[in-house]
Amino acid sequence: MNSTYKKEIWYTLGFSVLLLMCGHSGLIFSAFPGLRDVMILGFPSQYLIPVGMGWIGLMVVVVVQAKLTNQLDDEIEAVNATSTTKGE
């Protein structure tokens, strides 16, 4: 198997985990109820952290994922183009 395809599999698995962690960060407060009493900028932490991770965190992860996967697609196209010209 081509190394670029292996890299694509690892990117997919890694970003899936990151997206799940960002989207489900509110579960931290169920696991650690003592964190609920913390205030951040006047807002309760159990509201501010999940909203921040859900909006800003997901946006950052998706932008990085898009950039890396576009580069990976270019690598795959280059590999496929060289294998096609060698076959002729």
C-alpha cells in the first residue's frame, strides 16, 4: 500500500478523535463535578468551555484538517500521475 494512503488513514483517525473531543468537551463536567464552580470571565465554566470548544475549537480543527488533507490529495494525485506515466 502506498505511504500516502496510510497517511490518509492516520489523518482520518486522528482528526476523528480530535473532532469528538472538541464536540463532547461538556462531558468533562459530568466526570469532574468540582469543575462546575469555576468562573471564567464571569461565566460558569460548564457553559463557556463547551461552547468555546464546540465553536472555536471545531473551527480550528476543521481548518487544519482541510489544509492537511488538501496537501495529501495533491501528493496522492502526484503519485498516481507518476504511476500512470510509468505504465505507458
